[in-house]
Amino acid sequence: MTYTSPVPVTDGHFYEGSSLELQGLTMAYGDIEVLKDVSLTVAPGTTTCIIGPSGSGKSTLLRGVNRLHEPKSGSVRLADDDALALKPDVLRRRIGLVFQHFNLFPDHTALDNVALALRNVKGMSKKEAARVAAARLDEVGLAERADHRPRDLSGGQQQRVAIARALAMDPEVMMFDEATSALDPELVKGVLNLMANLAQRGMTMLVVTHEMGFARKVADQVVFMDEGRVVEAGTPDQIFDHPESPRLRRFLSEVL
Amino acid sequence: MDWLDNIIKTFFDFDAMWQVFPQLLGVGLVNTLVISIWATVIGIVLGMVIAIMGISKTRWLRIPARVYTDIFRGLPAILTILLIGQGFARFSQQLFGPSPYPLGILALSLIASAYMGEIFRAGIQSVERGQLEACRALGMSYGSAMRLVVVPQGVRRVLPALVNQFIAIVKDSSLVYFLGLLVSERELFRVGQDAAVLTGNLSPLVMAGLFYLVITVPLTHLVNYFDNRFRTGRRKATPPKSGLDEVEEQNQNSTTAMTYGSNT
């Protein structure tokens, strides 16, 4: 079956991303502090890439922002709201999160994966939710796969369904947690293209990635983290061409 | 061949078997199935409640669920049935009349729910954490996430174990006779037993046993079939294909402009 998109998706559809501001964010698992005093500002409609070694607190940072894990101290502001004072469910509706391992619902079709939260959270009718979900799937180039289940989709297609699912909630910020790390090498580019396209159309994005090429080309700001702290932050030029800290220089010499 | 004759007479006396057959079919089988199915349905509902309580973050839900499970799994079925069946007889009389039948069902349900609670809990906890997180990240409540996504996946995984539990209940339903059933309420075992006492011959009990096997054996094989299918999946092998197919398709389908050329 084919779906036609009711919303213009190519050039006409722009997002209105909100700003995101972290101040002194500290997070802990039990007694162990895994994020220490992180401050970060993401201007509306810009993309910030977070790079750094595994275990440096990148994923924890994303989980703190949408409070899948409650921060220990510090503040998070989403647009003009104190994110830590909002109800978690309300906050999460406004921030999309894409996971490394997709986390699609295996017994739902691609369309139902996108439509489920539209019905349950946004209270849309079945028909309305299906219409919006079809449009979102079309937007990520998967209109023809709407009735496939996740196991019948490739990793790249699954991840694009996951992006469509997050976008369907009309988030003000999109967060990506190593969204391409689990993909076939040939399928990485397609997903990165899609992400770059979102960035270009005004979405505010916070992207944890190991794709240095993406960070360099798409990011407005690159943040290098290690041991739970922000070691260095700046424009891609500053970070990749003129790194200041020895730790970042060492990191870049290993990965580039 | 005296001994062979003896065995046949004792266990496989065709006349005695044939005589009890209508009663086994019309009374015994019906009651066994009614008791077992009721106990299973109530056991599933209670068991799900126990399972959800058992994985709660709140200790005051978790601990009672644990204690409940330990008690009803730890006691012999016959003891639970007698305690419930006789202990609540007066209470039951006001609700259901003099028959101990409902209390027998209740006792079996309590036992079943303890086992089913553990089965459901294991199934729900085997669902990847990412499923719940994906729901929560979309703004769904814990309850919605469990109801719509996590629990259905967990239940599907333990369907074979649930069928096994039903088989156990069918067998345990024979213990209800201890409570003293009316003639029309007798289940398979009691019907067979009564006939055996009456005729001084074990053949009616053997016949009752065959009835149990007719229920349980096909179910056992159904479980194995399910189990196999879940383990190997329904997927057929597919020939190898080129990863480029999808890259090509993506490039054609994509309504998004290629803004980001290369990832190196």
C-alpha cells in the first residue's frame, strides 16, 4: 500500500526548534558520579555534537536531559521552562530521543510504531494517528514499508522508523544517542543524511556520535567529553583543527 | 497366563469401563473442565496482578507479592484446598450455597496465581529495557508503556509455560473431591473412584485416567510446537542480497535532499 503525504516534506516543512540550556548538571548512578558539573547551551535550531570515548558520560547526559535518569543537581532549561520542574512525561513529549539500538516495538508495524504514542499520548483518533504516522514515514523515505514489522526491515530502515516515531510527537529538540553505531556500514550515510536534513530545516539537535565527519560538517557546536566532564567545546573548526587541550588532541589523533 | 488375565480384569475390564463412560463424559469431564478453566482464568488475572506488584519499585507492593507467592507455591495443594475449602465454608454458604465447588475453584486459583505470577514476572522482565525506555521517551506513562508494549511481549514469550500451568491445574482439580462434592459436581477422578469402589475393580479409574490423558497429552504437544516455533521463528531463509539494493532504494525514495555528502 502507498501513502501520500499530506504535508509538504521537502523544502516547505520547517521545524521550530527550542533552545536547550544545561547549567552545572551532575548525575550519579548510586554513589558514582558519572556526569560532573556539565554546562552547555544549544541555541534554537542549531546542532550540537557530543564526542568522546565510551563511558565519558555522553549517553548519561542525554538521559538526564529528558529525565530517563533524574539528574542529581544542576538545571536544565528547555525554551523558557525549567525542565526539572515540568512533569517528566510532559518534558519527554517535547524532546525526541533516538536510541543506538532503535528500540522499535517488535510486534507493531512501522506505521503502528509511529502511531502508538500519537494515540496514547496525543490522544489522536486511530485514523488521524495513521495519517500523521504515514506522513512521517514518508518524510524518512519509508512510505512503502509502512506495514512491515521491524524484523523485516534493515537496521537503517529501523532507525529511520525510530526517527519518524520521535518526530511524530512534534518535539522541540531531537536527541540522538549513537544513532548510527549499530548500522551496516553502507546504511550509515542514509541515516546521517536524514539527520543533517533535520538540522538544516531548523530542528534543535543534540547528537552523541562517533561520526567525526558528520560532526565536522553538520554541527554548529562540538563538545568533547571525557570522564564525565566537558573538556572542550567550540565550533567544528576549533575542535577539529585547533584543539587546545592535550586530551582532545590525543583523542583526535586516535580516531581521525 | 493367569497373571495376564488378572491384570486385564483388574485394570482393563471393558464392561466396567464402558459402564462408567457416559458418567465420565457427561459429569466428570464437564466438571473437570469447568473447574480447571475457571481456576485458570482467575489464576491468570490474579497472577498478572501479583506479577505487576512483584516488579514494582514500591516495596509495599513488592513484599506482599513475594510473601503471597512463597506461601501458595510452598504449600502442598491438598493442604491449601482443605484450608480454603473448609475454613471459608460458612462464608461461602452465604454467597454460593452449600456446595464446596466454588471454594475448590478459589483454592486452585490461588495456587495457580502464585505460579502464574512468577511466569508472568519472568516474561515481563525478559523484555529488553529499551522497550520501556522507548515508550517513556515518547512521553507515555509507566502504566501505558507496560499495558501497550511491555506486558504483551512478555506474555507472548511465556505462552508455553502458561499451557503447562493449565495442565497442572487439570491434574490438581482432582484434589477438589476432598471437599465432598454433590453427585452432579463430581470431576473425572471422583466419578472413576466411585465406580471403582462400587464394582471392586480399578478399570473405571483407568478410564478416568484416559480422559485426563486426552486433555493433557495434546496440550503438551501443542506446547512443544509453540516452543519450537518461538525458538526458531517463522522466518524462512532468504538468499544473500547486496547491501547496495537498499542504498539505491533509499536514494530513490528519499524525499529529503542529500545535504550531507560523505561521512568520512
